[in-house]
Amino acid sequence: MKKIIFILFPLVIAVLICGCASAPIFTWDNSLPESETVTIHWMANQVEIVAYNGINVDWKMKTHGFFTLNTIVIPAGVTKFELKGKQYDKVYYGNIVETTVYDWDGIIFTFNFEKGKEYTVSPLYVWGGINIYNGKSVKQEDLIEKIRIEWKSEK
């Protein structure tokens, strides 16, 4: 079953990325030239950014179903994001359903985003944390970094 998920998962994500053009764009500072900023395509995955470099934000990211690509334009450089959200993993054993809840509340990650570049960031428990990709892509060959998260999961 997991093998099927890993085979179909990239295809589903690619279709969802292409169909999510209506999500809002959050721009931190409109006065900055494009060459000084970075564009981040945030795959909501039920996980939102609640603080950017220690400053609380209310970007109200949209989610259609499970995934939505939200666009964030911020100054380039070392960036610290604080996250909030919950993701659920259900495993079915006949009539028994075992649900694991992955709580992202308070998870913080830091990454050095380069000037003028574009990234896709995807927090997802299945990947064990946060994947950062080059460009508007979730292809394995475009994976730049995997940030492993040690969070408390509840059953």
C-alpha cells in the first residue's frame, strides 16, 4: 500500500500545483526590488506560517482539499518560520481505524533563501518534515533540502 502511495503521490501533487493558481500572494515589502526578494510557493498541507523572523503574521493561507499552493514574496536571506497546524494519518485494519495526529504548532525552521530565486516548500509528515525544492516543483531532482522534524504525534 505504501508503495502505491509513493508512486501516485508526486503525480497528485503535480496536478494540484497546476490547478492552484487562484491562491493569494503574500508580499512582505512591496518597495523591495524583485532582485532582493525570494518567491516561496508554500504547499499549505494544513500547515500555516504564523511567524516570520519572530514577527507574527496572519497570512490566512488557502487550502482546497488537502493541498494549495500559496505564494509568499519576502526579502532574501536567512529566514525563520514558525508553523501551526495538524496533519492526520489514518491506517485501516479491517474495521479498525488508527489515526495519528501530527501537531506542527510551534515547529520552527530556518533556511537561507537566495536572492531572486523561487522555491517550493512543503511541510508534510509523510516526508518526515519539510522539503524545500528549487523553483515551482516537487520533483525529486529539484529537492534542495529535507528538514527533519521531531514532533510529538498523538494516536
